[in-house]
Amino acid sequence: MIARLCVVPVLDEFLHTLEHGPQYWAYALVLAAAAIEYVFPPVPGDTVALFAVALAVRAQLHWMFVYLAMTAGALLGGLAAWGFGVWLANHEESWPSFLRTPGATRALDAVRRGYEQHGAMYLVGNRFLPALRAFFFVGAGLSRMSAGPVIVFGGISAALWNALLMGLGYAVGNNWEALSDLAERYAVATLILIVLAVLAGVGRFVWDNRRA
């Protein structure tokens, strides 16, 4: 229900084009939707991807080209988010004042240390966390991670996630409603776990400060 409510008229046109337009244009739209999701997260790129998977199962689109378009789009979008992070790292003097407070500085230092130790793991897992994917690449840019590892580990994440989507598509068949419902349930469950983890982290921070 959530993803369907988020499908704006532009996305409706995308889905119509995917089903009735030329195949080469459909592949381009799949690539663009996967990329834009990282640049503008409210765009439900997975909705377009799931619809394309359903069409591929129905043999209107070639499944390998759909897979490659989704993976390439995710990687391009991730690199754009990483580039934004690099720009932020190189222009700290332009940051708003609240990002230059001691608390924010400590938090950013913690992010950089985290990427130094676990950057590859963060990027491999990014695609499995709806709505937060772009921030993993921004964090990599802020931490000045080089483009090579970003491409490799971000590509691995996109390839694994899209393989899962393709597998679901062939398991469910060409029923886009069923695919969309599965993706929505996964997204909601993931977001609930993230919120709980954040609340636990904030609670521990407050508790440690009171004890200190």
C-alpha cells in the first residue's frame, strides 16, 4: 500500500511506457529510476524495477537487460551520492553552523572511523536498506573513500539486491501487485528495525551521559 500511494503521475507514465513503449526506452527508464532513487530518495525506484521484473517474466522485456539496467542505474546513482559526499568533505567551510559544532564534529569523526574500518561492509549492505541507501554513499564521500572501492562494493550490493528481485519475480510470476506487496512489507519491517536501533542508540547515549 505504501509504495502504491507514493506512485506519482510521472511514475504512472513510466510504468505505462515500460509496458507499452519501445523496449530500448523501457530499459532506459529502468536505469534512470534506479539512479534517481539515490539522488532523490522519495522516488520509489524499486516500484519501477519490480514492474520491469514482472514484465520480464512475461517475456516482454529481456530479463538480463532489465537486470543490467537496474544494476547500472543503482551504481550511477550511488556514485552521484558519493560525489556529493566528496564535495561536502572538500567544502567544510560552507557547511551550516550546526554541522560545525563540537557534537556534530565528533559524530562526523565517528562516521569517518566507521568507514575506515567497515566501509566495504556498509556499501555492500546499502541496497538492502530502503530510503537510507543514498546516505551510505554520501558517508563514503565524506570519509574520502576512493571511487574504486565504492564502485566495487556498491556494485556488489546492487547486483545481489537485483538478483533477489529477479528471483522474486520468477517465483511470483508476472503479478506486479504481489511483488509490490512483498517489497512494501520488507521496507516497513526494515524501517521499523532501523528506528528501534536508532532509539536504542540514543537511549544508550543519554544513559551513559547521565552516569558520567
